[in-house]
Amino acid sequence: MPENPGPPDHSPGDSADSAPSAAAPQVHASGTRAIAAKAIGVAITGDHARVVVLPADAAHSARETQAPPGTGNLPGPPPATFTGRDDTLTLLRSLFTAPNRLAPPAHPPAEHAVGPEPGHPAASSSPTAAATHPITDLRAADPHATNSHATQAPAPDLPTSRATRTVAIHGLGGIGKSTVALHYASGYRAAYPLVWWITATAPAAIEAGLASLAVRLAPLWAREATTEERVAWSLTWLQWHPGWLLVLDNVENPADLHPYLGALSGGHALATSRRATGWHTIGAALPLGPLTPAASTDLLCALAYSGRTPAPAERHAAAALADELGHLPLALEQAGSYIHQTGKDMDAYRRGLRRMLAKRTDAIEPERTVARLWEHTLRAVTARDPLAVSVLNTVAWLAPDDIPRDLLSPLALGPAPGLDSPEAGRLGLPGHPGCPDRPGSPGHPVTPDGDLDGPDPDALDESIGVLHAYTMVTLTRGGGLRVHRLVQAALRARLVAEADRARPTASGPVRPDGLTAAERLLHDAVPEGEGVAPTATERQTRLLPHITALATHTPRHHLTDRSVDLFVTAADHLYRAGLFAPALPLREVILAYRERTEGAEHPATFTSRHNLAFGLAGTGDFPRARALYEATLEQRARILGADHPDTLMTCNALASVYEDSDSLDRAIELYEDTLSKRERVLGDLDPATIAVRNNLAGAYVAAGDQDRGTRLYETVLTQCRQALGDTHPYTLGARSNLAYAYRRGGELTRAADLLETLLSDSDQVLGALHPDTLDTRAGLARVHELSGDIGQAARMLTDLLPLYERVLGDAHPSTARARAALDRLRTAQP
């Protein structure tokens, strides 16, 4: 195509972005110097690609210059401590070297040539030669794209090449993308004649990186050239010398790569980015996740202990810290370097994690600490979608996994009823007077006539999409969200610090952003009195971890009546489900709130303290439970009276802990005293009276008074059936206890019959995972063992042990007894 200074209707300096004709791409000159005047100008192709025209000698130099062996500009050697990413490097190499499904054309199509080609006779006779074939095709190098011009004859004298292979490693900031890229570039350096590292945060940075290649290979010419000329020279060089590797680090916008990757062929391009989307038109996307628990523990120990083998306790502490850090490589590096430099204990580091997020060492620059790691991403998200920031601030207070999308729906509809505090405006909730949103902002679209058309039903999905694009959240198969726990921790630390610095309002201290929204969303999703236990709806069950997370993360001085009501509701349902361990964090927060707002000796505080002790006993922590019960009993007896029903309830619970702690004499004495008082105060058939009578029967059996205990158990079962019915939880407990007494007395047939029917009823009434149901299974397995059916007993315990571990934990006495019994049976089997 002949050079043309521009169409007749353009004067020098006019814009050259007019549409090309349909017949063929048009080439126009822009700028004050025309190409035909033997000057260097900028041409615009029909698809708006920018083409710099190089002098003939520069174009010739780009073709003939050879890079010295091993030419590269890596930012430094790869870290010596590198673990857990070998499979990633292997996969990355395979993505670059696997055969294409479709072979690309051998040469760019002839119709895309602009000006004389290098090597063409016209090139040597013209004072200038356009660096045209490398940079006129703006389409991304997609290895699976077809080319409608592939059957046309190639332009003469062009280098034979194949399409550029592009792989983008994307993931959360601090996940180790650049480290993986550096290890790949260093490890496979011998496979490439050129390895060139480019910081690709913006087009200007990409051009600066390309221009530096010209400075390296043609320093004398580049010294007098402009940046655009250096970029053109480098692109031409890359086209004529295939086999290179470009590392495009920290790409902010995948679209920024289109003009450069679309201009190149015959090499490999490795991009790293926090952006998870936008790569499908460029190349293969390789998501990078956290390290495995074992690899992160290895990395932390290697950094903290300088290569020495850690003691088992040290490795256990490292594993706990690695788990708390979410197995994020940068966080592990920060923690390991700090512990190595200061000698700080790993458990102490974990306990002070919120404070430690901002700590730096000689090996960690301030801007690379976890506390500041995501600041740039948050600014980008804020500028793009304020509602996305509201969503992120809200989920920071929830559990990191399985966040239901529909839970967040009210955020896109405006502030929840009653959410009229100053926080609502800072949350970015549309519709609040203090919110900076304006008509047309996310959540409030503008109709063609300029009027608001109500909340946008797609606003939440689009905001979540923005967070996903910046890898701040991960989308789960069930339609929910997942957030890295360290992202949450860093956000909460920043939000709490900002709230603490804010001046208090008339209604009290300013609450951290997102906290009130999270509290309101969960409170409205779980109305008081509705079930969130495993017997409730699946959605309500999914909310339990989020309620617990909210309780754990809310600063004590920011607790409210509404949040504590939510925690009480959840803890009560967990108790009814027999899930004591998950309820403990809720009980502890409730007690702290009661002590702060009501005082240490208020009846409501007594109830909260008693409930926490009950939960501790349910998890097998008898020393702590005993101490809390004894303190509560002393206070209730002194303030409410020795015969008050609440006081007697604590007496019964304390006696049970004495029994479980093998203090049978003290347990029987307290049971008998409590039974006498309950019979006098409440009556013989009151459920509370029956309960203490049942416990006393168990203590008699445990102490060896078999006949007395069995007779009392039979009385209890009769009274429970009379007062409560056959399937009331109290009655189920009485049936189980009587079966236990029969087994202890050698009446195995009666025990087995009672347990078989009890197991069926417990499954239906309590649920298969209720601790009482599990205990019934264990009792039946023991009866089979004593009856000589070792195989059946072993099979039952094999199925039962994982359930105990799941529900009660590894350290619970019931779990330990089941494990010991299974070991005994396996040894006894032939």
C-alpha cells in the first residue's frame, strides 16, 4: 500500500480517526510531520492500530541485531525458599509447549502490510521503512482463533513464525503470582534466547518496558530515539527473532495487552494479574490459590527457623499459624521473617494477628505488609463500583466460606429498616442521605428520560462481579461467595481503626463500616425463635458459621442488644441440636456483654454464665465448667436464695460435673440435696425434679450401687412417660440410661431391645448427629461386643468414630472412648 500523507479533507494536525471504507483498510497520517516528507510519523490503520514508521536503517537493524546468549532483565534471583508450587510450574510449562489445536497461518496476511516490507526491494530504495507487519494486526494472539485470511498467499520475505502463546497467572494479591513467574523465567531461561520482564500496570509502563529492550540491544540508536520509536524497534525485533519470553507483571487491565500481543507472534507471553476476568480473548488463564496446609507449614518453618528441623510442638504451632494466615504466601513470608528476626513465639504471633498484620522486617517493605497489600485494589474497586465496597465491608464480618448471595440482596436495595446511623452513608448503601451515590450510580439506574427507575435488580450481581474480577472474592458452585480470611482480617483491622479515630456521634461511638449491615442482614434472616439447627432449613443452617464469625469479630464495645439477641437465638438452637462446641464462642460473647451492660451479679448474667459452663461441660472441659458453676452457685444462692429454681438448676449441673470428674461422693451428696429441695419446691413430677432424680440414679450406678440405681432409673422412665410422653427428649434420655443400667447389670438382651427402639426414635426426634443419638449407637455397639458379636460392634464403631470427631471434636471424652473401644476390637478380631 503506498504511503499517503492523509486524505484530501484532512489538514495537518486534524484527527485521523475517520471511519475507513468497507473496501480496504485506510492509512492516514497524524501529527504535524507527514511520512512522505521523509520524517518519522504515526500512521493509523483501519482497525485503529498505532504504527510507528522507522527509518530503513533502524528497521534493518531490528532484523539483523542478535541478542547475546542469556539476554534478560529479571528483577532479581528467585527466592531461595520456594515450596508448594512445583505442580504449578509444570502446568505452566505444559500450557506453553502443548501443541495447538489449530495451526496459525505461517505469515501475517498480505493485505495487512502497510508500506514497504523489510527485505522487499522497496525497502532499500526508500528513505524510510514502516515497521508494519509486526504491529498492524491488533487482534489478540488467541491460539484457538481462526483467521479468515489464512488461505491467502503470504507476503514475501517474512519470517516463519507461530502464534504467540499467552498464559495469565491471576489471583489474590500476595498469593505469589510474581514469584511463580520469576521462578519460571529463571528455571527455563536456557530455553529462551531472550527473557524480558515488563511491569505492565498501565500502557505507559508496558511501553517503557518494551523501549528498554531497544536500549539494551541497540543502545547507540536508542539514545537518540523517542519512546515510540524504541517500542516500534523492539516489536520489530521480537517479530524477526522468535522464541522469546515476555513476562508482563502485575497487569491492571487485560485489555492493555491487546495492542502488543496482537502485534507479535513466535514467542511466549506470561502475564500476572489480580484480575480474574478478561483473559479469554488473550490466552490461557491459570488461577493461583493458597498453598496447601503442609506446604505453607514447611514454608513458615523454613523462614522462621533458618532451615533447622523444628520440634513437633514448633511445627504444630506453625501449622496453626499457617491456617490462621489462610496459607497466603506473602503473609507466611511476613510472619516467618518477623519471627526469625525477633524470636517471637508463633502462638503469640497468632494471638496478636490483628496487630501483626502491619509489622515489617528487614525483608518486608512497608507497602508489602498484609495490612497494606490490598490498598491499591480497594481504591480501584471503589472508583469502579461503590456498592462493591459496601458488599466487601459487610462480608468482612462474616465467615470466609459459603456466604449466601441472597443474604446480601438488601445491600442493593438501600439501607435496611432502622439502619439510619451515620454508618449507613459510609457503607455506600444507595438511598441513604449520607451516601455519595447519585442518580445513575450502581443500584440506581437512570431511565432514558432521566428519571430513577428504582433499584437495579442486577446491581448486586454486578458488584459481586467487580469483586470477582479483582479476585477479592471467589464464586462458589452454589452461587455463594468465598473471601480469603486474611483479606477479611485486614479489612476489619482497617475499619475498626477508622471507627476508633472517628468522633463519637450523639447516639454513641461510630461503628466500623459493614458491621451494622452484617448484623442486620443476619438478624433479619434468622428471626428470633426460628430454627437454625440442622433440623431447620438448609439456608438457616448455612448461616450458623456467619453468626459465629460475627460474634467472634465484633469488638466488645460495639456489641448491641440486637446482635446479642441474634447470638442467643443461634446458641440456643445449637444447644438443642447437641452442638456444644460451635456454641461456645457465642456463649462467651453473650456473657461478656451481660457483664459489661448488666453487671457481674445480675440474674441475666447468672444465666449467661451458667449456659457457658453447660457448653464447656458438653465439650469435656470439666475444670472450666466446674469453676464457672461454683461461682454461679455462690452468687445465685446469695442473691436469689438457696431454694430458688435457678439456684437448684446450677446445683444439678454442678453435681453432674462432679460425677464426670470422678468425684462421685460429692456428686451424690449434691444430687440428693438438690432432689430433696426440688421435690419440696417444684413437686415430685416436675420435669426438673425428674431430671435430678435421673442424674442421681446414674451416680448410684457409677458408684457401684447397681440395684438402687436401676430401680431409680425405672421410676424415672415411668414418670417421664407419664408426664412427658414416650418420645420427649427427657424420656429418650431416661430410656438410654435404663438400658445402660441393664447392660451394667448383665441384662444384655433387655439392654439391646431397649437400645434398638431408642435408636430409631432418637434418629427421628433428635437427628442422626445429635450427641445423644451417637451415644445410643455407642451403647448398642458395646452390647454387641459384650454379647460376643465383635464384628458387628467394630463395624458400628468404625462408622461412629468419624461422626464423634465431626460433632464433638477429637479431644472429647466420648470421642476418646469410641476410639479406644475400636482399637480394642480391632486387636481382638482374628
